[in-house]
Amino acid sequence: MPDHKQHQDRTQAQRPAPRSGWAAQAGVFLGVAFLAAGLCGALQPSTGIPPEVLQLTQFGPALAVAAVALLWPGRIRDRLRGTLPARSKGPAFHATRRPSSANRAALLLTPALITALSTGGAVLTSGSLPVTSPQALAHPLTLLVTTQLIGACAEEIGWRCYLQPLLRTRFGPVTASVLVGTAWGLWHVPALTQGPVRAAGFLTATIAMSVILGLALERVRSNRLLLAGGFHTLVNLGMLFVTDETSPATTPMVVFGAACLAAALPWVASARRAATTPDRITAATADGPR
């Protein structure tokens, strides 16, 4: 009897402790992130940084999200390395399928697909292609690319390196990605103040891009921040130089949202196929007759 009790105690000790408080942590993060972003955004014009440099990825709000995420340095450190926490309900997450280099390359090529689809949509809806030449900008291209990358990575510390793994402790990858994408879209308050149709197009874009990033980074164990920031930067540059989604016009944003949604569908289909296909390692080591 004592032996049985000791075995039971050891078994319980080996089980991962369920994570709790995910809703409170997410609420605190979002509350402080929105307040800090609003404050930084209000102070941003007084910095004297040219609007062209700050276009799309604004340093004030982006760095605010990064700062809020870094309030939990231990967890951020783990998640930047790619360590995902166990889910609070159901089996713990195990990276049984290793992401291939092709999967990472596909993530960084997806912005080109989004830009191409947006370009085609612009031609169909307006009959012309709005292209901004780098020579027409008041600042060097290297400066714009660098600032876009820094700002995008600052955002992604909060969205994909903190909030996404936190929500994955409770939800599946698609649901968690949709929730993060919704918060990410609502966080861009100025983009939502130019009419309901344009706001709907923008929210569709952020949710679709969040699903792409969530599925692509699901089992990535390293360079998560650079991959997310690289994707984010390439999309922003496509918007800035080719598709003209930064204009207040409604149609370009709706086209951009549709392009992001179309680009997300193959990722969702691939994830579903992977979920229904037995893992090779698991299948080879499963118990049963050979």
C-alpha cells in the first residue's frame, strides 16, 4: 500500500502543473499596451521624426508594446527562443513536427504574394497601378527599411512573442491567432476611424496575417522574432511602395484585406492536412503489432 501511494505521488509530481491566469495576464498586457501606445502616439509628433519615416510602423506605439511585453522578461526570453508553454486544458504541446526551412522560406515569401494579389486587385478596381518610386521619397531607402524592421520587431515582441504563446496555453493555434489578430487590428486605432468598410478591410488583413504568422511559427524553436518581424516589415514595405494602402481611400484597404485572406487560406489548409496526417516518428514508435 505505501509503495502504491509513493508511485502515485511520483506520477502526480511528474505531471506538468496546469497554467492559470492566462486571461488576467492577457488583460493586463492589452490594457497597458493600449494606454502606453496612446500616450506614445500622442507624444510622437513632438519628437520631430519625419512622418515618412514613421509611416505604417510608428515607433511610439510599437515600442510601447515591446516595453509592456518586456515586463515579463523570463517568459519573453523563453518565447523568443521558441519555448511554448503547456496548454491548461488537454494534452501539453509537444513539437513532434519540426518546421522545415521551406516553411520558414514560405513565410517570408508570403508578403510577396500579398503584394502581388493587392497589385492585381488595384489594377482590376481602378485600372491603374499606384507605385511609389524610392527616388520620390524624401529619405534614403536604407533608412526606411531599417526603421520599418525595428518598429515591426518592437511590435512583434508583444504580439507574436508574448500574446500568441500566452493564448496558446488555452486555445488552438488558429483561434489564438484570430484573437491576437483582432487585438492587433484594434490597437491601430487611427486605421479604424476612416469609415466602417475600410476598418473591416483592415481588421480582415490583421486577422489573416496573424493566422499566417501563428501557423508558421507554431513549432519554430529559434529566430521567431526575426521571422515575425521580417514578415511584418516586408508587408509594410509592399504597402508603402506598391499597393498604396496607406491612402485614406476605402477600396485599396478592402483589396488588401482580401489579398491577406487569400494568402492565409493555403496556410490553414496545410495545417489541417498536417493535423490529420500521423507523424512519422509517432507512427514508427507507436505501441502495437509490427
